[in-house]
Amino acid sequence: MRFPLHVTTSTIRHQIRNGLKGNRRYPFVLMLEPLYTCNLACIGCALERHTGKLSDRLPVEDCLEAADISGAPIVSICGGEPTIYPELADLVDGLIDRKRHIYLCTNALLLDEKVYGVIPPNKRLMINVHLDGMRETHDFVCARNGVFDKAVAMIKRGVALGHHMMANTTIYRETNIDEVEELCRLLTGLGVEGMLVSPGYHYESVERDIFLTRDEIQKKFRRVLEISRKYRLTSTPMFLEFAAGMREYNCSPWSTVTFTPRGWKGPCYLIGKTYTETFEDFWNGTDWDYWESRQDALCRNCAMHSGFEASVVRELPKHPGDMFRMAAWNLLG
Ligand code: SF4
């Protein structure tokens, strides 16, 4: 199976539960950003995500309360760099107690000090290592030499220790898709269980012109679609077809909600128009019809999985053929 059975069953249960309550919109994923501090300053990263002070981090209790309030079965711990968060082990424990599935999104530099030997492998914990290319490219994107070699060493060690290791890659204007294929080959050989490939989003705080236009995304993703037939990508085939310009979806920004040291970020993981203290203010104060429609200029070039994978799921009942494809993709992947 492409996703572990317990992840698939709990997301299906979550859908059924919300369907029975008549909820049209509900979170699937909580993007939990407990700190805006990082040990890198990658060129495509939003400025605010790596320039914050550690002392401004979220308390563990607030993080766990956010998981409870959002109800999302999946929690992606990102930031900032979550391995710098001093209370990471307590946070992971608390989320596992709440039966959440955790993606720990990391640059891997501190995994040997802060995770391995500290946080035991658990079927609910997936370590998701950021790798944007092979050595030269990744070190360039991370603005530091040696990051690629360390990340690869940490993936090998994580696999050997029995952790569920994954990887995620962002595609920029300069990304050579043949190199992405080479990376997929390498990661598959290392025993990584899944790879997420997504187009970079042009944050307002990033001045460099490295981001793709919609046309460029479609061209690059037509090649990613071919790669997905050979390697274990975790993006659904329908999402990849959308990114490749072969089908259209409205956005589902409510499916991925984001809690940060500044509060609940709205309307989506990418755009911080508002930061509110309470989930209710965020949820009830966001004009979901407007953001679903993608009419805002900030949505023009967006094809992020955080907005559109839930749209794929939402549309499945209307297309029985897609339903069968999706089931086969997960079961046989
Ligand atoms: S299209 Fe992209 S930027 Fe716009 S609301 Fe959806 S996820 Fe956010």
C-alpha cells in the first residue's frame, strides 16, 4: 500500500464522520508550526519562517489544543525547523496519544541529536526530509554546503533504526526534472517509503525570481507525471494531472489549516492575510467561497497539494472511474 493502512482508514473514518454531520468543509491536515526559527535560510522559504526567535515558540499545550480543536487526523509538524523545538519529544508523544498521524518535516541536520535515540520509531510518526535535488542543487537551494550529504546519511540511519522515512521536493524554475528522477531513484534505493513533489509557491517575502508560472508548472509536471509511473510518489495521479494542466479543480484551502506562533493563519497555508487567536475567528472569518474560486491574484500560479489534494477527494464521488483509479493507486502502489 502507498499509505499505511491505519492512515487510510482513519482519513476515511474522518470523512464519513464529517459527511454524517453534514459538514461540507473540514480540516484533513493541521500544519503545525511551533516555531519560526531555523538552522538554514533556504532561498525559496518565506522570510518569516526562519527569522523568528526561539523564545517566541508555541507552548506544547497550545499545539495539542490546536490539534484537538482542528480535529484533523494528520498533523504536519513544520516551522521553522521542528528539530530545534526543545519540547519536540513531548509534542510527538501528545499527538500520538491523540491518535494523530504525524509528518515531521525536517531538513534532517539535527535528526541524529534530537530524534534518533530520543523519539522511538512509531507507526504514527513519519519523518519527511526536505531534498530539492541532488548534491549541488540542494546545497545551493539551502545556501550551505554539506546539507545534501547529511540529509542522505540521516535517511539511511532513520531507515536502519526502523523509522518511516519520506522525502519532499519542491520544483522551482531552475529545477531540472531529469535530476528529480535521479533523486527519486536514489531515495527509492535508500528505502524511503514515499516522495512528495510540489511546485514552489511565490511568497511575497521572497524577492528572487525562482518560482514557476502556471504554464511552467504544467510543463514540468507533465514530466513529473511520467516519473510517478516509475517511483512511489505520494501525490495522487489526479493531483498530478491537475498540476500538469490536464484537469481543473477549485481549491480546498480549508482542508489544510495552519497554526503558528502568530496564531491561526488565513486563508491558507501559503497566504497569511490574517492571523487570529481563536480557531473560530479564523474558520468563521474566512470567506471560503472566495478562496475556493481561485479568483485572487495570489492564487493565479498556485498548484499546491495543500489546496488541491482535498479537492481531488471531494470530486471523487462524481467520477466513479477516478474512484477506482485512486483505490488501485493506493492499494497497489
Ligand atoms: S489556490 Fe493556493 S494560494 Fe489560493 S487559496 Fe488555494 S492554496 Fe491558497
